Amino acid sequence: MKIEQYQIAEYNNSLLKAQERNYSFVAEKVNNVSAVLKLLQEFQVAIPSWALGTGGTRFGRFSGAGEPRSLEEKIEDVGMLHALNQSSGAISLHIPWDIPDNAAAMKALAAQHNLRFDAMNSNTFQDQPGQAVSYKYGSLQHTDKAVRKQAIEHNIEVIKYGEALGSDALSVWLADGSCFPGQLNFRGAFQRTLESLQEIYSALPDHWKVWVEYKAFEPNFYSTTVGDWGQSLLFTSKLGPKAYTLVDLGHHLPNANIEQIVSLLLMEGKLAGFHFNDSKYGDDDLTVGSINPYQLFLIFNELVDGMNARGMNHATDLGWMIDASHNVKDPLEDLLQSVEAIMIAYAQALLVDTKALSAAQQSNDVVAAQEILQQAYRTDVRPLVAQARMLAGGALDPLGMYRQQKVRENLIKERGSKTVATGL
Ligand code: LRH
Ligand code: MN
Ligand code: MN
């Protein structure tokens, strides 16, 4: 299923009048609107290969139809999303859920769709068939050296796959921890994990980075060895300059001030990037912006502010990725919604009057500070985002066009109604 450029142009024509009206209404209030449009066009969010099929929970999985049956089909699906929104120009793989044996062909296929390979994700949280030793009691933290060695070698293999695909980052999330008090010596687990990570770090090619993702709980429910940003920062600081802390929005305890965490990691030059999703309770992996869009905006506000202060390139200097998956939506529609939510939050953050905000902060004018932030947040930036997308060759309304083109129906015709994508 491919969406052609002429179809997008035809589709946009039908919406153009309304778009022009809505766009000029917001654009005239924005200083330097062409700079904002350019930043929006440059911004790309990677799509995780495991979000292209229906997720599921430990209580069940309701398979969708027309899901991708191979890595080729996953790349094609991301290519189709990117054709629609021009903001999903990268794919992130999880090994061994995907095994890119034929890297040259995969790279070529991705390039045909204007995609690159984002961070590579290793997996030492599940046992794989034929594996010599088990991860039941952890991987890089394990008390048995043979288990640690197996997990280290897996990560090094993932780096090799990534090198062949042109990726430049390894993303490590560990389920390591303990379920009961007394099960684990915390310091011992930390030290063993650090030593294992050091071995992986020393296998990184020159221009590569390693991202250490933290998570408060699950699957371990008493302690997690990389359980919060402090622990991750401790690891990444000890590892060295190629190691960074990855923030998955769903991996905090309820009500954590994620934007403050982001701002400090950025200040320290240790922020790797994001796994975007939304959550109400824990690691819910819900559609980005579906529960707490104000928080998303506040995070982007810190990012824009902090990245500008450090002279960073918004589009390229951090990793931007979605990490969501669930049971009840068409996964491709969900991804279009998630990317749109990210672009909206970014656009709103670009509208913040930073000079006025810092003056309000300086004079402790709390009311003005809130007004300034909410002025930007309450601006309907959707026409700006749509304009940037249209100028880049995308659809004015990606989700609308997806439905108008009956993409899912066509995928079901092509792939069948009983398909199970690899992944969670
Ligand atoms: C863990 C996590 C991590 C994994 C992904 C599948 O909860 O967020 O990033 O790689 O889910
Ligand atoms: Mn994640
Ligand atoms: Mn998660």
C-alpha cells in the first residue's frame, strides 16, 4: 500500500480553502512564522517497529488485521506514515523482534521511503528459544557471570546490526531488579550492571552513543536496578561521554515532574532523548497527548528553552521516538495521532514568549508567568503544523487521508485478516 504524491496533492486541494483561512488567522500572530515552519518541517519522530502491530497486555491480545508480517512490511508501513505526515522519517528496531539479516536490502528499502534507522533496542528481558542461560533473575545485573556475558554479547550483536543499517545509538532498557525485599543486594546489582554496561560501552563504534532507559517498576515490583533518572544518570556519568539518559514518559511514579527532570538532564548534557507515550497510571503506553497534553507542552517548553541555551539543533541533537502500543486502536492511526500530538506540543513551545517569561520569573510575577505559558498552550497551532506538513509534501490531515484512502482495508486485502506482527 503506497500513497502517491499526486494523491496527497489532490487530497490537499479539497482542504486548501479552509486551511488558508485557518492558517492566516494564527500566522499573523506569530513572530517569524517562517522560522517556526522550518523547525517544524525539520523535526522527525522515529516510529518503533513494535508499535505497528496491535500491542496487548498480559491479559490478552486482540490481533488486528493487515498487520506487517515482516521487517519489509514494517518499513513500508512507516514509509506510508511518513508520506502522509512528513514527520516520521525514521524507524527504530528491537532485536530479536526484528532480525535485519539482509541489512543492505533493508537500508535500501528504507531509503526508498526516505527513512533512516534510529536507535537500536536490545532485549534481555525475555528468554529467546535456544538461549543458553535464563534472564529470570536479571541480565546485566545477574549474579552468574555466564548470564551477564550472554546479555553483553547480545548488546554487542545489536550494535553490529545497527552499524550495518547506519544507526548510531544503542538503547538499553533493563528489566533487572527484584520482586521481594532481601532478594537482591542493591549495591552488588548496581556494580555488576555498571561493569556489564562498561563492556558494552567499550564496544561502541566511535560516533555511537548508548542510551540508558530507566523505569520505576514492572516487571520487577520491589526494586528496579535502573529505576529512575538518578540511577540512570549515575550509570551514564560513570560510563562516559557517549552515554546518555533516556526518558520514557510512562516510566515515572505518578505525578513526577518530568519537565524538571528533562530540564536538568539537558543542563548536564546527559539527555539522550525520549520514548513518547502517555499514561494515567503507570507504563500505560497510551497515545501521546491523549491523557496529559499540558505536560507534553511543558516538556517541550523545557526542551526548546534548554536546547536554545545550549545551542543545540532541535531536530538532530536528541533522539525522538514514540514508544506506545495497545489493544484497541488501529496502530497506524494511533501513530498518526501520536506524531501529531508531538508536533502540536513542539509548535506551542516555539510560540512561548521566552523574553517575557524570563522577565516574569526574574520579578517573581507568578501570575504573568502562568499567563505567558498558557497563552502559547491555548493557541490553536494545528493550522501551523498542517501548513508545515503541506509545504513538506505531506497531507493537510494525515488521519483523514488515511481513512479516505481506506489504508487499513487495503492492507487487509494485501496481507490478510489473521496477521500477527512480532513485538510485545
Ligand atoms: C519498557 C519499554 C522499553 C522497551 C519497550 C518495548 O517498558 O519502554 O523501551 O524497549 O518498552
Ligand atoms: Mn520505552
Ligand atoms: Mn515502557
